[in-house]
Amino acid sequence: MKRRPLARHLGLTGLWLSLVVLVGLWVAVGLTLVPARLALQEAGTQLTQLDRQLREVEQALLPLDTLGRSQSLAAARSLGQLARTAQDTPVVMALVGQDTLNDALTLTDQWTRMLAQAPSGRLAGARARVQSWQRHVHAAQHRLTWNTLIVGLVGTLLVVWFAAGQWALYRYAAGESDGRRGG
């Protein structure tokens, strides 16, 4: 006799427990999803700003690309060769000095290297990497959202299944106790 009220009480408790678990599940989903999406959104915003800044620098350095054309590079190489030749000439060495010629060689070598490496090429590579990361962040946002929602929905189905069992237990116990009273 005591089993039926106990089963009824357990069924009702199970229903309340499933409601608490369901609310807790979706609160956990929200507490997981919202901060992660905000962090990914912030990363996306920063990457967008970086891409914009790289584009602005690329446009600002565009005139230097003109300097990097073959004529400027040839002129820098010629000046370097002239400084090397001047080092081999004793009269020029006496007039200008070894330190000045060494500085001229260093400067023309640096200038030649800089002109040979177009700045826009490096910046375009950096922008391509930034844009690749933007795509990764965007894809991660979508995956995170869908995966979290799928976990939430599967959890919801499990909780509803548990609640249905508890409701059936409650109804079964309530039906038997009503049947005994009526009979």
C-alpha cells in the first residue's frame, strides 16, 4: 500500500528534477555559448581592424613600390659598386676616409636589400594570413553555435524522455491509487 504513494511521490519528484535539469542545461548552454561567442567576435573585430590597418599601410607604401622598380634598384647597386671601387682607390680613401666608405657600403647594401624586397609583397602576405584567420574565427563561431545548440537539444530530448517516464510513473501510481479508492 505504501508503495503506490511512494511511486507517485517519486514520479512527481522526477518531474520537478527534470524541469530543474532542463533549466540548468540551458543556463549552462547560455553560460558556455555567450562568453565564447563574445571572445570570438572580439577576435574577429580585432582581425578586421588589423586587416584594415594593413591595407592602409599597403596603400601608404605604394609610392615606395615605384621606387623599387628596376631603375632604382640598379641605381642603388651602382652606388654600392662605386663605394667598393672607391675603397680600392688610395686617393679617394685618403680624401673620404675608411669609415665614411664603410658607412656608404653598408647604407647602399641596406638600400639595395630594401628595394629588392617590395614592401607591398610582405604586406599582402600578412593580409592574406589575417584574412585566413578571419575565416577560421568565423567558421569557429558557426561550429561553436551549432555544436552547443545540438548538445542542448540532445540534452533536452534526454530530459524530456526522463520526464515522460516520470510522468508515466506518476500517472500509473495515481491511477492505481484512484482505482483502489473507487473500488
